[in-house]
Amino acid sequence: MKLLFIGDVTGKPGLSYLEEILPELVARECPDLVVANGENVGPNGRGITPALAETLYDAGVEILTLGNHVWDQREVTTLLNCDDRVVRPANFHPSVPGKGYTICKVGKQDVAIVNLIGRTFMGLYDCPFTAADRILKEISEVTPFCFVDFHAEATSEKLAMGWYLAGRVSAVIGTHTHVQSSDERILPGGTAYLTDVGMTGPYDGILGVKKELIIGRFLDSRPVRFELADGPCQFSAVVIDLDDHGKAKSITRIHEVQPSS
Ligand SMILES: [Fe+2]
């Protein structure tokens, strides 16, 4: 089974480039399931709405994962309450809307998609490692096919999660830093791992934001309102091939940059 996971789709530019590139990529790679992190698809890279989720589904995405920007758009509550194709981090407080994993059918096979969020340089969340143990108990009764999007900042925390879940899940792929790492590997026990898949959005900014704003903030330490950068976009993704037992056979990074017009 081939799984295509697309990194943090950022704003309208990221969405437009995904719409442009995904049909050709799907025709070439023939993935059985397409998952994307959609926590930055909203205006100025913040959050997601039901309408934007529909646009991503129309473009070919089947399951959406989220992250720290989940609450930035008020309408997200409807999405989290009503749409089984959307998961938010499983280690949020149990009282908040939504769920931390979903199980979808790919042909006759059940596949679990899990979302976790890190705590190092991130925020106050429940322990992602304990949350993983808790939900893997439930998932392992249903399917050995389990994909984890670990939305986190620190490479150490992401590697720790990779090794903690090695042999217990099909893949642990990092999101959030918006910079694709090149450390893809198959961990012992058949777990595909990549510290960060990177972003799908503006290429000439800083993590998608206009570079002048971020440089200015570093220079004078004043807060600024983020605006997405103009210019060409990048598309970042990973293709993971799983055997019949849900073990990873291969992991391949994809990073394409839109030609400048
Ligand atoms: Fe994030």
C-alpha cells in the first residue's frame, strides 16, 4: 500500500500549488491514500475552515491532520465535530472537540491516521508519548496499518517519538518546522521515519511568511502581523510504501519548486 503525505499546506498559495501539482503526482505515484497536514491553510497561514477542507478534498486529499494552529479559525469546531476525515492532536485536553485519530478504509484494509503534537518549544499539552501508548492500544485491536503525523519543533523530540514507536506503527513523520529534513529511514520493526516533511506554500519567504517581516522582528524584537510571501511555491511530501502487514518497505521524499514566472 502506498501512502502519500503532504507537508503543511500554507495559505492560498500553498493550496493553489497543491491543486496544480497533485493530479500529476497521483498519476505518477498511484498512492492508495493521500493525507495532508492542513493546519496552515487558512488566511495568512492560520488554521482551517470547513470550506478550505472541502477544497483540499476536491484536490485529492482524503485525510487531514492539524497542529498548533487548529483553533485559529472559529469554524474549525464544526469541522472537528462533524468530519471523520479530520484529526487534531490526540494529546490535547480530552474536553476539546475532535479526535486524535481516525480509521479509514483503503480498499478492504483499515488504516489509522494519528496526529500528535510535541511539547518542546511548543506549548502546554498532555504528554504525546503517553497519548500514543493509549491510542495504540485501541488501534492495534483494529489494524497494524498506522500512520503518525508528529507536529513538533524539536528534532530531538521527533527522533525520540520515532524510536519510541519503532516497530509499533507504520510511519512517524514530522510536521511544523516547514523545512524538509533529509533523514528519511526505515527504523527497526518497519517504521518509516522523517523528522520533517516540509511545507507546501511560498518558497521565497521564511517558513512561508514575508521575509522582510521576520527579519524585521529579529532586528527590533517587535511583534508583527504575519503575511504570506509572494512568488513561487514549493511542494513537500513523502511517499511511504507498506507491505501487507503495515510495515514500511520504503520512504521517498518529494520536494518540488514552482518555476518562477
Ligand atoms: Fe504548526
